[in-house]
Amino acid sequence: MTIVKGKTMEKWISEFPDLGPVINYTPFYWSNPYVKDNKTAFQGQPLQLKDIQDAEERLKRFAPFIVKAYPETEKTRGIIESPLKKGNQIKERMETITGQRIPGALYIKLDSHLPISGSIKARGGIYEVLKYAETLLLEHNLLSEKDDYSKIAEDKYREFFSQYTILVGSTGNLGLSIGVISAKLGFRVVVHMSADAKKWKKDLLRERGVQVVEHPSDYSKAVEEGRKEAENDPQSYFIDDENSEDLFLGYTVAAIRLKKQLEEQEIQVSLEKPLHVYLPCGVGGGPGGVAFGLKAIFGDAVKCYFAEPTHSPCMLIGMMTRMHNEISVSDFGLDNRTAADGLAVGRPSGFVGKVMEPLIEGIYTVSDEQMFRLIAEMADEEGVHLEPSAVTGLMGPSYVVQNYPKVTEEDTHLIWATGGSMVPDEIKKAEYQKGLEYKIIPDAK
């Protein structure tokens, strides 16, 4: 008999009936019973709107450095931002695939095409590295907040940063973003990678001068080893994907940028015209930060949903049971093996889970077969190649329409496409071909 945290499996399922399909790898939508109105949800939160605004100001200070270090950001004046694209064709296709009409317009937020590291991790990862760099320079009187930060690209600053090491544990994209920006600044960088991390990501990091430490185990072990190594070196700084407020704040800034993009495209967001946002979720930092920012900016007019692999629904299990990081998918016999490497996480962030518990409308799961099919659909319909994890948002609107009958033509659906543009061509082709093999996606239940 399987005992999990002192309870039999039968007892768990009797207390949480929705656990049944989840632990059987069945794609499933869970409506969060703990969600609160925005005013109540933000009471007592460790972060507030002023913290998001502070993060945005810091990124503006660094913009001159970003332009100098990455000329491809010249058009956006050093602001790392992604396009917002209307998805008429993929919307129609998803209606056909799921058999569910989706009232309202559908848009795609292409974080897959963010400059520098081509994924949502370019937000949080790059922000935390820049904040640490700024802190060091201010402490050593090498910089003033009123300075032109483009000077940080000079050799003397690279020499200064070379005394310090940045460490992180990652399944792939976070390590990629942190490795790329840290190496550019001159830091020594060590990325502890889990077994799920794709080879091309490890190779790219090594090409940039980053030390990659490979672990045969999962994400949690990679984080643990990175944390342990940092504790033994006073000149090192560990970026903690599970607990970092700075990482989280880097993601929240997306909401300020999105508000401007929506206004430019004359997309109204209000209680009468809500915005539904679908976010792929691994340990929780990226989607949690974006959703937190959106809630701070739009209040009750925005509805946020997390998407997870059927094999790694760690946030769903943690939030449903309210055990958060005290429980893992392996406790319930799930194998945590998925093609969505960025979402291959067995235990969620306790910090993010508790912050987001009153703010998230629901969480749903997507199978690997569905992901590959959706890669091919996105490529055919919109000409955009995404990573497996980045297409999980596409299944969200049909679930939401089924569970919330008040969705109308006034609503807007936003798929957060979290990564894909840096995938090597041969892997893109292989993933696309695999997607073509899956002819049918089961209708949403």
C-alpha cells in the first residue's frame, strides 16, 4: 500500500477527487477554489506594484549597456521585449481540433522571440544578473545610478566581474539566459543542468564560455548542487529559481510592457472585457511572476491559468493539496519525464505557489503527444516554431470556455509562447515531423 505524507492514496483521492485523473496522466482542467478577488489577494503579499515599478526602472538604467552589448536590441533602445501577434489561423484550428468554439480574439505573446536568449527566462534571469551586477558596482563605488550604464561594457568592468561567480540550477532555458548575460558581463558562470536539459542548450552555453555541470537526476537535484557549491564560496552568487524574489520581479515587468502593447493595438481590458492569459508552468517563477504583474496592473480584469505537462504537474498537485513544495509528483508515482524540458519539474516553488494561490483561476495539463501536434499546427498556421513547453498555452481557451460559460466575443485570449526561436534547425525539423505523426488531439474533457 502506497503511503504519501501519512495518507493512503485512497485517502488522498477521497479528499481531492481531482487528483484521480492527474495521477493517471490524463489531460485535465482544475478550477482553483482558493482564488480571491484582487484586493483581498494582494493583502499581505511580500511584493507590491511599487516593487514591479522599481524593477522596470532598473531595466531602463541598463538599457544603454544592453544596446552596446547586444546591437540587435538597438531598435527597442535596449529594452528586451517580445512581439504581440494576433492568432486568427491557430484559433480556428484549435476550434476544429477541440470541437470547442472559442468566443473572443486570440493573441500570442512571442517570448519565444525575446532578444538575447529566446525565451521567457530572458526576463527574470537577465534581470537578476543585472541587479546583482549593479549592487556590486554600487558597493565598490564603480557606478552611480545617474551614470550612463553603457560604460559597463568596458574591459575594466569585465575584469572586475571576473572575480565573482554566478551559479544556477536549471532544466535549460534559465541556465541559457543567465549564462549568456553573465558571460557577457565578465562573470565566471556555472550552470548545473538536470538530466532533462537539451544537449543543444548545454553546447550553446559551453560555446559562450560557461561551465556546465551535468546531473543524471532531475531539476531539484541540479538546484540543490548549485546552491551547495555557492555556499562554499564567498565570491559566488546563487540564483535560486525556487525562491528568488528578484527573479520573480524580473518576470513581473512583462505586465507593464504588455499593457502598452495592448493599448497600441486598441485591445481593451476591463471587467466587461476580460483578458485570459495562458502560461506554461514548471517550478513556477516565470508564469507566477508574469501573472502577478498582470494582476497588479489589470486587477480582476485579467484571468490567469497555468499549463503543465501530464507527467510533471507539480504546481497543480502542490496548489490543489495546499502542500506546495512539501510534496512532489514522484510522491504520487508520476515519472516527471516530458519533452517539455523547461517544465520537467517534480516539486514546485513554495514561494511562488503560496503567492499565486489566491491569484490563479486554474491549472490544466497537456500531454507530450498534444504538444508535438501543436508544434506542427503553430508552424503550419502561424509560421512560428515553438518549443514543446511553449505550445501548452494553446489548449487553455477550450478548457476555459467549457468551465466558464460567461466567456463572450468581448473577451481576449493570450497564449504566452515561452520559447523556441533559438532551437537549432535540425531539431525544429525533427519536432515538426514528430508533430505531423499525431493526427488527433483528444477533445478537452
